Amino acid sequence: MASNESVQNARDQQIQASERLRRLHEAVLDIVAVMNRPQRDALMVRAAGISLDRALFPLLVLVGKFGPIGIVELADRNGRDHTTVSRQVSRLVELGLVTRQFNAHDRRIREAVITEKGRAMTARIDAARERLMRAALGDWSDAELDQFVAWMRRYADAILHIPDGADIADGADQDDGAA
């Protein structure tokens, strides 16, 4: 009988863990949906008081945060096709916000690098983002915010280290009856 209870407890714990992960996934989807809305980019551009095509806005921010950065990596980080990103980076170059340089270790790779003009623009974007986040999180205590930041960083680090080709099948879901 104790064995049946322990099996049931294990099942209950598994169900609770699955429910927590489902709720986490839903929260992440909500965050991604908000972050990917074109209206959110337009709001940030307006709040920063800058003039920039909202399609270029996320690329400028990424080059500012992660540059020098290759076009393929920039496209991967932005979820866009590299040919589209290459054209958009060319537009950022024309605007004087970004330059291109050859990678120091592999001259076949061209990287986007933010200029001083681009850095000044991203500083305004960062200030606008901070104002918006302060408004959204204004009723959080410092301790709550510190804990949230730590948990978000831990979560981001955990998912960043899952290889794209990782085998995460549990075996039970794979048995489709085919031999």
C-alpha cells in the first residue's frame, strides 16, 4: 500500500511540476508577444524622442548591446532572415548609426559596429526603456525586483545553454506503434 501511495505522490508531483512549467511558458509567451509587437517598438521610438524606422529599431539596439556582431548572428538574435537583416543594416550604415568592419579573426565575416551617433541614440532608447519599466514595476519592492532579475538571468542562462540539436524526447512520447 505504501508503494501505491508513493507512486501516486510521485505522479502528483509530476503533474504539479508540469503545471508550473506550463504557467511559466504562458508567461514567457506573453512577454515575447509584448516585446515583438510593432506598436511596442513604435512606443519606444516615441518615448526616446528619436526618428527611426521601427523595423530598424531592434537591430540598432542589438548591435549596441552585442556588437561587433555578424549579420547571421544578428539575424538569429532577431528572428529574421539574414538577407533582410543585411539590407536593414545597410540602411543603419546609411543613417550613420552603424558601420561595418571585417571580423578580426575571420576576414570573411563582416560585422556591424555601433557608431557614436548610434550609441547616442541607443542611450536615449535605454533611458526611455527605463522610464517605461519603472512605470510598469513601480509598485515592486527593491527586494522583489532584485529577486526577479536574478531569476530571469538564471532562466535565460539555463535556456541559452540548451543546444539547438538537443535530444529532449522522454521516450514515452516517441512510441507511436511504428516499428
